Amino acid sequence: MDFKKLERTDVPATGAIGVSVVVCGATVRRELDVFYEVVNAYYGLPEDAPWEDADAAAAKATSVDAYREMRRDFVVNRVTNEALAALGIVPALTPDVRVTAYPDSNEDFAFDLAVVERPRLSLSCLDPVEIEVEDVEVTDELVDARIAELMESRAEYAPADPHPVVFGDCVSIDVATFCEGKPVPRLTGKKMVLEVADGSMPDAFVGQLMGMSVGQTKTFEYAVERPRALSDDDVDRYLATVTVLGQLRKDVPELTDAWVEANISKASSVAEFRVGVAQGLEAEAEHLNRDTRARLANIELEKRLQGAIPDAFYRASREGMRRALERELAEKGQTIDDYYEQERTNEEELSVQMLIKSGENLRQGFALEALFDGRGMQLSEKDLAYACEEAFGPGSYDPVLLERTGKRRVVESAAKRMVALAWLADTAVAKG
């Protein structure tokens, strides 16, 4: 590709690289030829169909402005790839493009780029780290508690004699709750089974429930102090309508050999059931202890990281975390406002939390890659396949497709971090 201008300007203050690009009209013409080949194929037109035919077909499917931007972005992306390759720049983040015009055939086309390369980072020491950790151990008390939870989950509810609600009752209720005119899903439901005990619902709500009779409906307001409240009036105010449908009796089954044989598939006695529960807890504890060791070891490793990380990485990490949260909520049919309500937080608090967490994740990730490179670790096809499927789903690993789509570097980075973290957890030395 011929460039009329291709200049690089390093900006030490931000760690970015400025690139000014100008291509001649003939180059623009060639790139637009490629664009129209793609458009013609998409709309089922002959490969050599006139540009005007492709424009007309596109005009029926999309707006004029959207189509012009698509045309511009196609040319910009192809020219950008060639320009960065010519300068030997490998961007670590998506380049920031500043373009003020649309490409026209046989006319010069200019735009600017801001590119961030991968920072040059290292570790002050490549040895295993020391951590302070106390592993979780499975005790008889833990086994007893888990069995009690399992038996509680098998409890059945039967109608009980009606009487005014008192603390300790179990009741069936309909409740609708609003905050600032909006429904509150976590405090709303039909035929909810409510154990009137500490923490079952906000204390102010439970207080209003006291003394209500079966069949009675009551509408009331109550306030709940916000997390990290700064003053007495820093509260969420709710409006609730509650109907007590009935009193219930909670029947927790008695743990006997006969009950175990009838209800537990892999045990026929209380003793066997207890052994199975203990084995399950041992597996959970082993997983939890390893995760804890890995997390603590990564925190210690981060302290050894040397070198500057450009601000653009912190912004990208924070924005990526926000997008991931919104995608997760969308899959559940929820909005960010629903999240604020459920977590009892707000935009400002969430932004601060993400700023801190994304920064920690970024530095810890870079520390792991520095460990991988510094110790000369190697990746296997199994490592790459696992990292790819973790990121893009089962069956997504295709080495050729990863190269074509430019995703191989992302997968390699994730795989390096996984391998390094496994080594870090295996070799961490517990103090004391």
C-alpha cells in the first residue's frame, strides 16, 4: 500500500503512539473496489456490478448515514492494519481513530490514530511467593451444619391454625414493594413462604407484619438505611402492600436410615449419608483452598511488577468489566438499575468499585504474563484450547480461525495467565 504520509509520534506522558496517515486517491479506489466486492456478494449482485447498484441495494436495507459509516470504517480498518504493519507497531488495544471525512474515489484520504503497544513489564523476582493462609478444614461441626442445611431444604410446609403473626412464625404472603415508584423484585412475590426471623426481610418490614391476621391486607411505608450511609436520612424508602394468606407449619424430616434409603440415591444409611456429605465438603474445601492460595499468591506477585502501565489499559479494563456486567444482567433480563437495587448500591459507588477492581485485575494479569515469560514457560495445544473455550465457548478452538480473526493473541494471553497462575498456586510457600 502506498502512503503519501505515514508519521509516528511517541507520547511518553500517556504511553501512546500517534500515527498520521494519508493515502492517495488510487489507494482509496482500490480499497473501495474491495468493499464493493463484499457488498455485491452480500446482496447477491454480480461481482463486477457497478458501485451504484450496490449503493441502491444497501439503501433498501439500511440508512444512508449508517452505510456511509460502514464504507468509511471498512477503508479505515484496512488502511490502519497496513499502516501499523509498515511501522512495526503491534497494538495491544483497539486503536483510537480520529477521522473527519469520508473516503472518496481518487481523492486523498487522511486520518489519525492513537495506538497503545503492550507495556514492557518485568518482575523483581521470579521465585515462588510466600503467603499467609489458613486452609479450610472439614470438621464434624461443618458436616453437621451441612446435613442440617440439607434437611432444612427437604422441609415441607403444612397449614397451621390461624393466629396474629408473631416473631418466629412461618407464613405465606403476597407482597408488592416499590421504591421511588419502581417495583423491587427481591421484595416482591406471590405466595412467598416467609419465616419471620432475623434477616428474613428488613426489620422495618417485619415490624409492620407483627400482629397481622390471616386474610388481612396492609399497605405501609418503611425506610432502610443505605450501605455506608453518611447521615440519618440516607435511606431507601419503600411502599409495600402485604396480604397474609395463611399460617404454616414447617416440618423438617427426621434423619433416619429409613429416610436416607428412601430419599438419597447414593446412600442407604445415616452413616453412609454422613460419609458422602463429608466427601463433598472435602472436595469443596480443596477447591476453595487452592483458589484462595492462587488469589493470595497473585496479590503477592503483583507487588513485584516493574514498569509503567499506560492509563489507556486501566480505562479499557474498567470499561470491559462494565460491559461484562451489563451482558450478564441482560442474559437474566435485568438492567443496571435492577442491579443497583439488588446490591443496594448506586452509579458512583459501582464506578469506584470497578475502578479499584479493574486496576487490580489488570496489574495481576500483567504480573502473571511477566512470570510466564520470565520463567520461560511453554503453552500446549491443550492450554490454548482450554483458554479459548473459556473465553468463547465449547468447541470454539480453531487455530486457523483464531489467526484469521486476530483473536490468537487474546487466547494466548489468557492461556499464559492460566498456566502461570497454576504454577504460582502449586509453588506458593505458606508462612509460619
